[in-house]
Amino acid sequence: MVEWIVIWCCLWTICILSYTLYIKQKLNKNKSRVDNFQKDQSILTFGFFHPYCSAGGGGERVLWLEVCHLLENFPSCKIIIYTSEETTVDALTEKVYRQFGIRVLPKFSLVFLESSFLLEPKEYPWFTLLGQAIGSMFVAIEALLRYTPNCFVDTTGFPASMSIARFCFGCYVVCYVHYPTVSKDMLQVVRQRQVKYNNRTFIAKSYLATQCKLFYYRVLMFLYFLTGKCADVVMVNSSWTKQHISVMWKPEYLQIVYPPCSVKTLLDFCLSGRKRHWIVSLSQFREEKNHILQLFIIQKLVQQHEEKDLQDFCLVMMGSTRNEQDVERVSQLQKLAGDLNIASYVRWVINASHEQIYNYLSKAAIALHTMRDEHFGISVVEFMAAGVIPIAHRSGGVAKDIITHEQNGYLASNLEEYVAILERLLFQLSEEQLHSIQCNMRTRVAEFSDETFASEFTKHLLFPRCSPVVEYKKL
């Protein structure tokens, strides 16, 4: 019996060592193919792990613009997109065009992921982040078993998938981080026992529950550190995100690549003749976007002014819904608007096309953005390019990289500040003062164009160790 146990242990050891050597050899081969791509543009395959590729948010814009750029400039590359949606390439490219106005060549392939339900937060009412991390590993296994690329690219924010790609399939790993899954800011919220969307009331009120959650977050941060070390190239979307990732992952290769913003058409919008009493909001209907605060801002404004002062006043809430939870959230927001007696002041544009978005942005004068610690804020840049003056939360990438308070937009920290700024824009500033701010906004957004993003992303994706900067058109 003992002899058989020894034999089985030896066999398993040999198998594990052999597989480890195989993966190491495959990883080195894939790294070499990427490193030599500048000299030899042979077929290189990219697998973009983005299960919600048709969700219509800023992360999806990042994905499709980069895919479009690769297909146009490097036709020898093969691109695979791992998706949770059963659809065709033609149907998906048409949907992307409706959402973003991006015309993607239908020369990529789709891999449908049957296990993608494991990524849904609703599957994990408790320990949601840990559950999603473990779930993403199983989804990544399915994805890479169906097709294993040379280069695995995570553009959706499931870093645990990178460990599978690297250590189980030997892929060269690149990630674009929109937002750190776990951060010291989250620890601070729990430590200070604040009630937020990610810290329930009963936890905030209990010392024991708070200590347990702090331990849980510290475990997650350690696991997050381990998964982050699996990436060969790390790109982030803002100074705020870079600050967090550099501390938590300590990556060898870390670069800021500002996300793409569709500013070209928006810059042509006329600045005069705007409807000052039209306020727009543009974001996915996710809990952290804090649409509830926007409704309370409108309620307080309405309470403080007579009806005659608010003729034609309207908050246009535009955004997309990803799933049933988002649809239910919209219903709750609409009910709240009725309970606050402001339903007549709110207009809902759900799953808006880019034509609808452009129509409102060309007419409105003011925009609300209420997410705290927004990693970057693509919609804020789009507001600025369109000449719509944003009032955003004083935190995250919006405050660090985009808005200079009172010069090219406004920053607020609480309900009272939002209302005060809104009153100033509605009733106090002259047309000349508004025009000056609009001109400053358009000067600022030049750095955030689609072309700049695509060029920078591709440079760090394909040529991370090349110097000087590669001139793509000459390749």
C-alpha cells in the first residue's frame, strides 16, 4: 500500500513538473512573439476577456476602439472576444455602431461563455467580490479551453482571470484597469463605519461585523496583489487609478492611457443658444453612479425656488442597463422621483443611442455627475467637449485629471454644494461667463481623443519595451 502511494506521488510530481515546464516554455514563446512583432508581423492572436462587451459603457468603448484600431492597422492579427451574449459578429458590430458610432470591421471572432452567469453579483449575496473573483477563474478556464490566444487581454476588471491565463495556459497577459477592485479607500469606509452601497447599515453599526469585514477586505487585497503580479503589462485610465494600482500591485510595467472620448463630433456643437434649464446626466444605471443623489439635488432646488423660476427646467437622465438588476434600479429611481414630487422635472432616456445622446448634449448647458471616486469619467470629458458645463464629485480621476474647479467645470462634495453650484449656473452667471468656461473646457479635452487612446494602447500592448515610440503607419 505504501509503495503505491509513493508511486502515485511520484507520478503526480512528474506530471506537475512537466506541465509547469510546458507552461513556462509556452509563456516564453508568447512573450518572444510579442517582443519580435515589430520585426516580424506574423500572426499574433489576442483574446479580449470582456463578457459584457455590448453593455454600452465606457469600458466597452475602450474595448471596441482598440479592436477597431488593431483590425485596421494590423490585419495579420487574429482577435477573439470572449462574450456572455449569444450573437453574431455582424449583429454585434451594428450594435456597437448604434451605441458609440464606431464602425468595427467584422473580422474578429466571438467565443460564447456559457458560465458567464458566475460573474453576476446577484449570484453572491454575501462575499460578493470573492465570489466574483472565484467565478471569473472558472469563466476564464472555459474561455481559454475554447480558444487559447498568444496574448490574453483583460479589459473588464476581473484580475483573477489573469492568473488562469498565465499559469494554466501560458498566455502573455495585458490588462487595462478602469477601477481597482479593492482599495485602501474601501478599507477606510469600513473602518470609519460609513453606510454606503458596499457597506451595509447593519455592518456599519456593529463593531464585530466591521472587524470581520476589515479582515475579509485585507484577504481580498492580498489576493488582488497576487493576481496583479500575473500581468506583463498594466495600463490604467487615470492618475487616481495609477496611484492605487502602483501601491497594491507594484507592477514592473505601468502606464497611464487615458480612455477614449468621442470628442471630434462634440467639438463641432455650437456653444450659443443653449437651454440653460436643461441638465443632463449620462452613465450606466449602476448603484455606484449614485443617481439617487441627483434626484435629491433636483428636489432641493425645486423646494428653494418658485415654479415660475423653473419653467422648462428638466433633468435628462440618460444611460444604459446591463441586466435585470439595472432595469429594476431604474424602476426604483422612477418611483423615488414620484415620491419626491419631481417626476415632472425628470426625463428618462434608457439605453440611449449615440444620436439621442448627441441631440441632448448639443442643446443642454449643464451636466450632473455624482459618482464618488470615479476612476476617470469619460462622460465628463464628453460633456466638456460638447460645451455642457459639468458639476462632478470632488474625488477620483475627475478631480485629479480632468476638471479644474471654476475654470473648466465645477466640483462638489455634498448635496448642498451641488445645489449651490447649480443655482449659480442657472441664475447668477452671465452668458459671457458661461462662454468663457465652455472655451476652457474645449481646450482641456484635446488630450482625451479616440486617436490618442488607440495609439497609446497599441504602443503598450504590442511594443512595451520598444524605444523610441513606434510609428505604426510605417510598419
